[in-house]
Amino acid sequence: MGDVMRQKLISKSSTRLLIPFAMIALTGLGLSVASAQTSSQSQNTRSAAATSGSGQYYFEFRSRQAWDYGHTFVVFGCVGEPPSKKNVAGLSPKGDDPQMWLMGHYVPVPSDTGWTDGDLEDRYITSRYRVLVSKEQYDRTVAYIRQLQAKSTTWSVELYNCNAFVADIAKYMGLRVPGSSWIYPKVFVSNMRKINTGHPEAANELVSENVKEMSNPTRDGRAMINAGLIRPGSAPAGSASPPHVTIGAVRVSNRPASAAGGSPGE
């Protein structure tokens, strides 16, 4: 696509905007909806991948870009075989309506628990952590994922977001997870990878890494546009003014980023 942003609202996620700003600044943010994107001039800054465990099957925890904060999800399958959409699990607001995502910042909204556009495209991945398992471990965990998908009928920034959904899968597998689900997806996956691969000190770096990510010029599509790294062809399909969530002074607006103004974290 070169320098043209994808023209479709796609991702979903979460953040806690209904708590005091001081707590947001300290404990994290979350995730959100809308349009994955890339640029031939500036590919995503990807954290180095790491693999742990052994076996012919895998679960790969991933984060990817989206319009605001990103999306966290898991891809699974047999080593050497390309993953399919049915082998993707993640929690997001149902459908492509940005108003559903916006509403989820205040009350729980109906959810989707499978593939979303961009999940299987490497160009959007910001961090990943792969765990190899045996066939028996794989079958058992997939069964758990299907049960979790069946009962996870709502998405809420405050109560249960995509980080929390993925954390439940990781904990079922016996993995350690970050101490907060109110953080950027990239930070969530990177921190989980570190604390499970011989870097226990990473648990104490969660807050500082999340604060650092707030000012990362490539942390999301809007920031990349503002920095001149992406030249969008037009507004994402379905909304001339994509939903805009500002981290800083706690504020939600549906105005374009240029009109709403940026916070220090943007």
C-alpha cells in the first residue's frame, strides 16, 4: 500500500478512561479501534521475537497497530503451517462501528472474540511472543480458548479488555502475565515475553515502559500521521471523523485529531 493508510476501521481494544488521570499516567492505558496502517518509509518498530517451550505446536501472543493504542491477541497452530483466521483469538467490540468502541469506554458492549482485519499481516505487528507446546498441551489450551470465547460476550475498557482476555489464556498455560491490563498492547506483550524468558526484573519496568510508549512517534496510526510518517489517502471508511481518544487530560472526542488537538502523550 506504500504511503496510503488502509481504508477500513479494523481493530478493537481497550483503555481505562474513567479513572483519574494520575492513575492513567501511572498504571496504563489500554487499547482501541480503527484502521491498521503502514508505510514503506517507516515499518513498525518490532520488538525482537522470542520463543520458549518445545513441541510442534505453538501459541503466539501478538500486539499490532491500530488507530489509537493497538490490539492484543493470540494466534495458534502447527509449526510450519500458515495460520488461518479461525486460529486467531482476541477480544474486541462487536462489528466495525466506531461508536460501539466509544461506548465501551463507559458501559460493557457486545464483543467479538476472533480474527480482526490486520491480525495476520506482519507489517502491523509491534511485538510477539511464541510458546511451543506438545499436541496434548495444544489441544487442551485450544479447548480452553473456545470456552473463553463462548463466555466472553462483552468488551469493556474498564472491566474486561483484550489484554485481560489474552492474560487469561496465558495464565491457563502457566505463564506469567504483566501486573496490569491497562497498558499499551505492545508493552503488554513485550513485558510478558521478558518475564517468561529469564528477565524477571522486567516486572518492575512495566510502568516506565508504558510511559515511554506514550511518546513513541510510531505507537499508533494517528501519531504516525501527525509525525508525517504516513500520508493517508482519505478518512477511514465509515467515518469522516474517526473516533479520537486523548490520553492526558481525560477526554473523548469524535473530531479529527487535527481539530481535537494532541496531548503530551500523542
